[in-house]
Amino acid sequence: MHRVGHEERWTSLVGRLRVDAGVLVAAFVARVRAVPPYGRGVVPTDRLETDAHLTFDYLLRRLAGQPVPERLLATGPSIGRDRARRGVPLNDLLTAVRLDFRVLWAALRECADPADEALLVARAEDVWNVVEEYSTQIQVSYQAEAAVLARERMGERTMLVAALLSSAVPDPDEVARVAVALDVDVDADLLVAAASPASGLRLRQAADRLAADGRMVHVQSTGRHVVLLARWDGGTGAPVRAVLAGVPCGVGPLAHGLAAVPRSARLAGELVDVLPDLGGPRELFDAWLPLAAARLADTAGELVGAELAGLADAAPRERDRLLETVRAYAATGSVAEVAARVYCHRNTVVNRLRRFAELTGRDVTVPTDAAVVLLALHCPGRVQGEPVA
């Protein structure tokens, strides 16, 4: 058969398929139900059939070398956007689209004569290329729509989490909406950490590592802090420090449920504020004294004035030595260890503690006095213009 005859015969075969397009649609719908999302009815049958009619009209016009109307040119992109919004995974979508080739090829073989075998062999690549070009159109529009959806979901998630973090007592309906947005159970355990904006990148890198384990992770800025929320089932203490190793951040109490997240986030942020030299992840047990001192608010000045004002009577160098000795004694409770730490005789340590008591009226060898002094030392007060905390 010469080339002109080949073209005429090919046009005739394709024309037969256009006449029987309903058969192609039925065959496609039957086959596509084997692809999981389609089998679950994610795409309604009437939508599948409508899209299949338009698809085969487009493909057959292309195969016949005929002009494609504007309405059909939009079919592939429309399918890509629709399937993205319905949540059909891209691989499953492409599997479904490539069924078009199998349906077309089976129909061509059925309507062809034995003498058409060479023609079909010659045209097989054309059929495949047309279907692949069509699948590419669908894939590109799917990915573009998926990106839009991701931005929309992230915007909604950020808005909902921001509202949650600002709530003193979260509304149950609000908590339920956040749970849907984050795709976690309302009662899930969550790791909550906060970092300064300067350390935000390192916190986000830790979030990426957590997300690589397949857990839900969300990070967003509150302006003052960058807050991380992560689905958590690893306990507290060492496991938390391990996943946040090297990240200067405050770690709030493990939130047992989304409703507990705001309080945990506030405490994590307070740790960042009261521990300027974080070094790594710090939990509440690292900062009870500075946290308590910070919460004294407007009474902190009175505490410092009442307990440490007497140090103003000491010369600056003496005051520094006294404070160094008091802090070392509070940390060790041992005169011998303090002497070793500050490089002086034991009697010198005892004399300095006695001198501190004379100036302040507080004997740090007495536990109740020591507690008051330590709290005052963690307040942002000043003695003789120098910070004492």
C-alpha cells in the first residue's frame, strides 16, 4: 500500500473510532476503576465519562491530523487541575491517562483488517506520542494547581495556628479546625519549641529532619519567636535534646493535645527571652530561677533593691569577688569546692560569705536566704551600675 493509501486507510480507521467513541469511553471507565483512587470513587462517574468523551475527541482529532477546537485544547489542563483538587496522587493520575493508549490501541486492532498490520506497526509510535503529549499537558497543569493548593493550605494552616497560639483558652471548634489543617488528632502529643528569629533557620533545619521521619511538622513565625510544632511520641528529656541538638531554642512542656499548645509555646518563648546564651535546646528544668525572676515583673526592682543594695557599699572589685563566690557556693554547697573553683584558700571563701552576709543581711549558707539571694541575682537589677544577673 503506497503512502497516500496508508494515510487514507489510517484516517478511515480513526474515523471509525470517532463514530464509536462511546465504546472507547466505556472501555476506559471500566479500566480506570482498577486504579485505586478511581476505584474509591474520588472522581464521580459522570465526570469521568464527560472527561473521557472530550479526551478521545481530542486524541482522535490529533491522530487524524485534524484541527483541534479551542474548547478541546483546554481539556487536558482542566483534568489536571480537577484531579489535583480532588487529591488524586499524580502517579495514579498518569496511570489513568496512559490507559488512553491501551484503549485506543485495542480499538484500532479490533477494527483493523489483517492487511492493516503494517500500518498499525508504523503508527504505534504516533499513537503513543499523542497520548504522552496529552499526559504531559495534564501533568503540568496538575503540578501548577498542586502548588497553588499547597500555598492555600499553608496560608490557612498558618492563620489557624496563629489564632491557636494567641489563645489563652482555645475554643474546642478552633482546636478541631487546627487538627484538620495539621492532619493530627486533637489529643495528639506535640513537641513545642521556640527560637529567636536569628536562630529560626536552624530550627527550620531541625524541622526538616523531623519531617523526614514522616511525622507532622509545622513551623511559623510569631514575630518575636519562630515556633515549631511536631507530632511526638519519643518522651521528654534526652530524646528531645537529641532531635534539637545544636539548635538554640526553648522547649516547652510536651503538649498533650492541641489545646495545650499555646501554653507550651508561651513557656518555650519565655525560655528564649530569659536565657540569652541558650547554646542548645533548653527545657524548663534548665531555667526555673531566671523564669521565676522574669515573672516577678514590676516587683523585680524592689527585690533587688531590698536584698542586694548593700553591695553598693563594696568596692567594684570586692563586689565582683563576693558575687563570684556566692554563685559558686550556690552551685556546689561546698566551701572546699568553691575554694578550688575560684583559686583561693577555704578561709577566704568563708570570709567572703561572711562579708556578703554583713552587706546584704542574707547568709547564703542558710537555704531560705540562699533561695532569696539567687532569685534576686537572676533579676535584671543593677548594683552600682553593674548587672548582677
